[in-house]
Amino acid sequence: MIATMPFGSTGHLSTRTIFGAAALGAMRQEKADQVLEILLTYGVNHIDVAASYGDAELRVGSWMKTHRDRFFLATKTGERTAQGAGESIRRSLSRLQVKQIDMIQFHNLTDEAGWEQVFAPGGALEAAVEARDKGLVRFIGVTGHGTRAPEMHLRSLERFPFDSVLFPFNYMLMQNPDYAAGAHHLIDHCVSRGVAVQTIKAVARRRWREGDAQKHFSWYEPVKAPEALRHVVRWVLREPRIFLNTTSDATLLPLILEAADDVTDNIDALSMENAMKAHAAELEMEPIFIRGVADNV
């Protein structure tokens, strides 16, 4: 079974691997149920979905009717105004078929204009706090994509005591000294304040190359070779203070969970670094976000 640890100061012991329900966005319910059943095999007890993930909330909601008590359930809103966010939260509650969501998160809050709007009078933060006060949600988090996510999350935490953050963290991104410094600073800051740290894009290989005829189940090309996939997952989880959110490519879910289930405290740092360097060269891995060049999804 995959190890658990406190999800920040929420009081919940979440599995260190969290299911990213974007994988369900275009699935029929029967197939989604089969994917969700895999979570039970590995003891995964935390699901992260979003209003914008196609039909994912509907797929999770149908399954939640018999499994609600097993999971910490989080969703996201991309709305930036109080009215829009309030409507989004109520719609998510209906789609998820629950009376309470464990956590609502502001989706990809990394652009300046959106950030200002969320925290301004009449902004989405007001709706999230109101929903929390009414018992519709329990906690409030913030997520981000791109190289600006760590610095923007630090700014967000200065304005409001969020319960969690989420940002990209993988081998290739962390080879950028500036990004790595920002990511580690954010992790240190969050841990000192009891804020949960979620990470995404662990298995990203690179952006899809033009003309690639493979089926695309995520907007980036993931690492698929089993040995390399096992190493990229273990490389992320060797940082003991963070959670790994799984990819939107559901075909890789069993391999990711198997790798996460195999993580130990005895990972040799030098051996891991050598293995990752070899995989990066062999698979021609590239960072999926580059400041000023490719910093959007």
C-alpha cells in the first residue's frame, strides 16, 4: 500500500500519490469506474479533480456514491470573481454528488490580472471563504502551472493562509537552477506553515513534437518506458515533504502507483541521479516549461 503522510494541517493522512482525475475527463462511466477501482488496490485515498476537466467531476461523482468516506476529495475553480466562483462551487457539489467538498482550489493562479482579481473585493476568494464558512468546503488551496508557479504561490500565501499549493516538479524542470531554488524555497515555506505541497508533471518527458502520431492522453508526452517511469516517480517521491499527483494519461496509472508503492527511504541519491541522467539522454527529455519561451499549457 502506498505510504501516507499528513496533508498539511488538514488532519487528513493522504497517500503520497494523489489521483489526478483529469484522466477521466473524456471517459464513459464504465471505464472510469474501472480506473477508479485501481485506487482501492493501492490504498490511494485522495482525489484531485477540477471543474474544467471535461466530465471528470461527473465520473467521480457517480463513483463517490459508494466510496465517499474513503477519500479526501478536492476540486478546482478557474473563476476569478466571487459570483463566478460561488456558482462554480455549487455546480461542482452537484456534479460530484456530495454535500461537502474537502478542498476547493483556485486553478492555475499564476497570471497577474487573475491573481489581482481573486484577492480584490468581489473576488473569488470571498466565495471560497463563504463556502467554507457554510460548510460546503473544508479547505482552500491554490494551484499553478508554468515556471512562475512557485513565486506566485509565495505571494498568494502572503495574502491568505491557504491549506495547500500545487505546482510542477520533475527532473527536467529542476535542472533549471532558478526554478529549483524557487521550488525548494516554496516547499520550505509551506512545511514551516503546515501547508500541503502537491506536485504535478512528474512523468513529463517533453512537449509533443510536431507530427507525432501517438495517441495523446495528456497535453505533454509522458515517459512510458517502465524502468524510466519507475525512476521518475521515485525521483520525485524521494523528496519526503511532497505529494505526487498522477498524470491525465490513465494508461500509466498502474505503473505510477506500482512505482510509488515501491518507494523506500533507502534510495541511493548518486545512483538515482545517474539513472535519471541516463534516462534524460536516452529519451531526449526536455523541460515542458521554459520562462519566456514555452510557459503555458
